[in-house]
Amino acid sequence: MAHKAGFVSIIGKPNVGKSTLMNVLVGERLSIITPKAQTTRHRILGIVNEEDYQIVFSDTPGIIKPKYSLQESMMSFVNGSLTDADVLLFVTDINEEHDEEDVLEKILNRDIPTIVLINKIDKALQEQVDEKIAYWQEKLKPVSIHAISALHNHNLDGIMDLVLDLLPEHPAYYDKEDYTDRSERFFVSEIIREKIFLNYQKEIPYSTEVIVKSFKEEQLKHGKGDMIRISAEIVVERDSQKNILIGTGGSMLKKVGTEARTEIEKFLDKKVFLELFVKVIPDWRSKKNYLKSFGYDN
Ligand SMILES: Nc1nc2c(ncn2[C@@H]2O[C@H](COP(=O)(O)OP(=O)(O)OP(=O)(O)O)[C@@H](O)[C@H]2O)c(=O)[nH]1
């Protein structure tokens, strides 16, 4: 049988469940997930390899009207993923009344086969589901529409086969051993960022970036195996944010550090020693040079 390969972009508004879906489809916990909108800031690839195919999924930031440079970069990642997509998985949340015009603007007239996934139906009535299916059928005329729950892995069964049908014959784009394009360092910084999204409110998560400064493998004494020593910097925009991040007597930062370390140990399957520092860079989200050095130059 001929080999198939291609790019499948997962797109939609913030918080609809794109990262949850990608992790289920790829079978790895690659993208971080939080109840807050705009958790995903980059385009992250999740690769599914079999002998006769390679599907390269892209998780992308939720589509918004950008208000500052960081969000502009986030939207350029979305545009990039639309340029090379062979198939689109458009995810929409059945319970949220998003204004989807900006999404439609991006995907209509592109001539990319589109599958609509109406997500979070575990929280909806059948009537609502039927109504939304009719709505999206009329609006997008997609290849097919599925009412799913990514969180509960419900109704996802046929989607891989459908995607595969739509992919062209092509050699693999990536090594067949790879399951992502990102480094361990990147995932470590994402896990720390996830814990910040989960532990702080209001503007703190959105004003924060995490940079892994060092990542060193060390031998434990007495033949007890390896450990990884990681040092990471948490960047915020103002002194007041730094104080909140650290918390009274360092309590909050300690909590974030412990939660992150536990998760990083699971991810790397090694013992980890994690050190966190907080640094203020005024207005970094609007400064092109910082955005570039943090990986947002697209
Ligand atoms: N009830 C329910 N919640 C879900 C489902 N899928 C995802 N969620 C929740 O929705 C929230 C957002 O999920 P994400 O996967 O981070 O959403 P996203 O679209 O990647 O979000 P952005 O990073 O803002 O683009 C999380 O709290 C998920 O647990 C679902 O099928 N049912």
C-alpha cells in the first residue's frame, strides 16, 4: 500500500478543547490544558506514526483579535498552520456562544477539506447538538460533522480513519520515531506555565513567560540512576506581579515548583531537581526583541 502523510491543523476559538483533542488523538500529553482561555501560545506538532502513514497534527492558539504583540505572534502561528494544512479539524464548544466570524474568515475560501467537531457534548442536550449540527452544516458545508467529547474520549473513533482518507500519498515528513517537533526543554517550560495558569488569577498567567535556563543530566550517587537538574526563569511584567507570584514567604512559588516538578518527573520519567527564579521585564509582551528571544518570531 502507498504511504500517506500530511498536516492536520486543529483550529478554533480559545478554550474549546483543541489541546485536549490533540493529546487524545496523539496519545501523548503534549499540549498543556487549563480551564483558562489562551493557554496555548505556540503551534505544537503531535505526530502519529504507523508503517503506512504519518499524520502530523498541529495544536494552535485559539483565534482572537490580537491586542498586543504576543497575541499577534500567536495568530501568525495559526495562519502558518493554515497555509500548509491538508485537512482542518475545526473545534467548536457547544456551550459557548463564541463569535466565530474571525475563524470563518480564516477558513472559508481556502479549499482545505474541513471536519467540524462540536465538542463538550457531555454538557449538552441532544436538541442542542442537533441544532448545532444543522447550523455548521449550513455555514461551512464541511466534509463531515461530529458531536464529541474530547475530555471523555467520546465519539472520536471514526475521526482518524476519516482524516487518513483525506490525506495525500506522500513520504513521511518527520522521522518515524518522532512524536513532536519540540524539545524536552520546551515541554518543561510549558508544564511550569500550566501550573502558573492553574494557580493564579486575572492577568498573572497572561503576563508570564517561562524560560528554561539550564537542563543538565547528573548521575546520582551510589548507582541510584540519573537525575535532571533544571533551572527556569519566570518572567513577569511588573514588580507587583513578581510579589504575587512568589507569595508570602515564597509559599506560592514553592507550590508551583512542587506541582511542576511532579509533572516533569512523570513526563521525563526521571528524578528532577527544579529551581525557579522570578524576573521582571517591563512590558515584555509588547517588545519584539523579547518575543523573538522567547520563540515567538514566526
Ligand atoms: N466538559 C468538557 N470539558 C472539556 C472537554 N474538552 C475539553 N474540556 C475542558 O475545556 C478546557 C479547555 O481545554 P483546552 O484543551 O485547553 O482548550 P483549547 O481550545 O486548547 O484552549 P486554548 O489554549 O485557549 O486555545 C479545559 O478545562 C478542558 O478540560 C469536553 O469534551 N467536555
